Amino acid sequence: MFDDQNNRGQVKPLHGGNLTAAAETFGTPKDGWIDLSTGINAACYPNTDITENALRMLPTPGEVEHLLHAARHFYRVPPGPHIIAAPGTQSVLQNLPLLYPGRRVVILSPTYSEHRHTWEQAGNDVVAYTAFDELAASDIAVLVNPNNPDGRRYQPDELLKLAETVELLIIDEAFCDGSPDLSIVPHLGGGNILVLRSLGKFFGLAGLRLGFVIGAPEITQALEERLGPWAVSGPAIEIGGRALSDQAWIADMQETLTDQSARLNKLLQSHSLSIVGGTELFTLVETDKALNIYNALGKAGILVRRFEDQPHWLRIGLAGAENEWQRLAAALNAIDNMGE
């Protein structure tokens, strides 16, 4: 069991990507910041031009349906489950608990902290467990697959069996685009499984604020009512539909991220950092020098992710341009030399 009573509903979750705070702590580096703290693809989807109408006009039902058609194809949604678009999955996390008051919610942890935060804010009884088997027989079970930050993975057949024991199973697949065979979506039959997807990670379009919810129509339609009309912007609809339909870019990026992930792991291992998990977009290392490494990288203008509740962990994302890789390697070399 993983349950910190002192933090229940009281502490606002911390996230990566806060370069303003990093600059206040470490100063602004002369060569600029390299942000490896978020797990967002640095090589974002490039074809982001938009028409004037996307800015001037409210989205039409036809434009939304075009986006959803592309999403159904990319996520391999079978007949039966319904799909809706949302202005980022964070908006879904804020609204979904309001549809299920008074439930006992079990979350597979440690994981993305907003899941627990939003369910507790809505007044639900939330318990966090570290073991997959402990999720069974709860009202609502929540997990991230592959998990953030440790990369734990669960196969569709395991998840389908878990769903038989709970009222509702919520699966956040934010990091699943690089491992599409892991997705539960093609195996959905309606029922009590709700899946969250996002364009923020693999596509690198976090600022676009576009996500999707896939599941039983009665759940997705209730969420859609809460989100209100025109919830997704015209630019998000236009760019999102294009990105999800660009099969050549998607296939190339999946291969690229696999190669880049292997490169990052090799680099970290060469500096005696113990890899304990990860996905195609980040690697989790464990070291008793985590705070020292975090600070040394920060002084070198490289931001990685620390975890207050796991002080020996660092999550490190993929660098982008080659000069960023070289800066990361140089900073790690300097850290090694400091310890000699």
C-alpha cells in the first residue's frame, strides 16, 4: 500500500516544465535551458499551419467529426465505444470525478499526481496502492499505462480481467503512442473501461491542449455535457486532425523515439546511473545522489524531474537537437569528475 496521509487533498501537485522557477533557482544559462523534465517529445509534429477560419470561426460539427474520424482510426476504436475530444486530458481529470461522487477510488501509484488530486478535491475516498492486484474490487480503479514515471506496463488481457472486478476502470494512455500494441482501445466492447489519450506527449503538442476520451456512450456523453459547447478550439481541431492522419510521420517518429530512448539509456548507464523504468519518451533512474545530480544539471541549464516522495529518483526526457545531447553528455561528465 502506498498512502501518504499528510498530502491528502492539501498539497497542489508539482509538475515538470517550470523553466521560470528553474531560472529563479539556478539563474538563466547563457546557452538557454534544455527541458528534459516533462516527457514531451522535443521533435514535435511540424505541420502546424492553420487557416484563418480556424481562428475566426467557431468550430462546426463537421470539423469536429473530421477530427474524431482521424482519432478513431489512429487509436483503432472498435464499433461500440464512443469517442469525444477535450481541451486536454487535464480538463477530463477535473470533470470526471464530479460524475462519480462518494466512490472509493484506488490508484496504482506512484503515478501522475493529478489523478489523485482531482478525485480527492471532488470529495472521494482515495487510496493509492503499488501492486496491480490490489486494484481489484474497488469502486473505481485508475492507472496509467505505460505508467508515469516508472514505465510499468500492463497487457490488454490483464486490464480486461481487472475491469471485471470494478465499477469503472480508468486507463490513462498518455504515453501509449510509442507502444500502440499496449493499448486497450482495440479490445474495448463498451462496458466499464474509460481510456484517456493525449496529443501532448508523442506528438509534442502539449500547448495545443487536445485530448480524447474513449468509452461507453453514457459516460463520454455525460463528460461532453460538462465540457460544454466548442470545448476544443479551431486550431486544435485542424492541427490535431492533420497530425493523427499523418501515418508517415507517425511511423518515422515511433522508430526515431525507440532509437533515441536507447541512446539515452546507454548514456545514463555509462555514468553508472541505475535505470529502473521508463518509456520511449523518458527514462527513470535511481541514485542516492539524485539531489546532487539534479542541482548540478540545473546549474548547467538542464532541467530534469525530481520527486519529493521518491527522493532517489530522477526522470530524464529525450534531448532534441544534437547540441542538446552533447550538452547533456558534457554535464554528466562534469558531475563524474566532481566526484573523483
